Amino acid sequence: MNNRTRRVVNMAVLVSLATALMVTIQIPMFTDFLKYDPSDVPMLIGGFWFGPVPGLIMVGLKAFLYLLIRGVSGPIGAFQNFMASGSFVFFAAMYYQRDRSRRGAVIALAIGSVAMTLIMIPANMIILPIWGIPDEIVLPTILRFITPFNLTKGLISSLFTYFAYKRLKTILESLWGDSFTTDKRRSS
């Protein structure tokens, strides 16, 4: 199997794992409609491993698959999931590409968490009224529930990613032999 095929297969495994986690594990936090799922962990691992753009592509596939499988909140929910997870993965992976160290991973995950939280403020300002939330409670809802939720989600997913990245990457690489790695420098 050539390197490109191996890369696509590993990305597909990560998307499948993320989708399975999103479908099976949803823990309500702060309100009934905000639910934590650990699907960002495989996406962050993919972003760290393959880079920010492939990470974003994987997030898009995960959101689309979730829409097809569950479709609970429809296309708007899938779009919101893509915006949140996509910004988290993209910005974290972008920084990690510059500093592939344990310290770099911590900084990357913090940057991704903050980026997701900040990007979701205007995204929710637009989307919540479409979902029927009255204009006068949109901002209080964002400040009181959604922003703390996104920060908490970022922290939890960051911790899981930090401790799982090398292990999961090693397992996937072992499926194809020692010769496969997308980063010739053998990143941490």
C-alpha cells in the first residue's frame, strides 16, 4: 500500500471513530441542548498528524456523516458542529505544525480551544435566532451557557487528546509497518 493510500485509510479510521463517538456518547452540560461528545479527540489527533487542512476535511466528513446517521439538529446543527470542531482542529493543528513538541501540543490545544470559543460567539449570534431563540436572550444564552460550554469542551477534549495522541498514532502506524509516517522528523 502506498503512502497516500495509507494516509487516506488512517484519516477514514479517525473519521469513523469520531463519528461513532459522536453518535454513542453525548453528555449534557449546562443545558439540555449543549452536549459534550469526545469526537473532537480523533479529529485533533488527525489534525496534529496530517495538518490543519486535512483535519478540517475530516471534521467536515464527520459532521456530514453525523447528519446522515442522526440528523437530530439537521443541517444547521451539522454546520454548527463543523464550525466549532473545525475551528478547534484547524487552529490547534496550524500551531502544532510549527512546534511539534509536548509544549507545542499544550499551546496548540489552548489556541484551538480559545479559537473555537471565540468563533462560536458570532456564529451563535446568527444561528440561534434561526433556531427560534428570541433576540433578547441570544446574547445572555451565549455568555451564560454556550461560551462556558465551549471552554469546558475544549479543556476536556484537549486533555484526552494530549494523553491519547501518541498512543493512537502508534497503533494506526503499526497497522501499516514502521515505514509509514507523514512527518519524517518523527514528531512527538
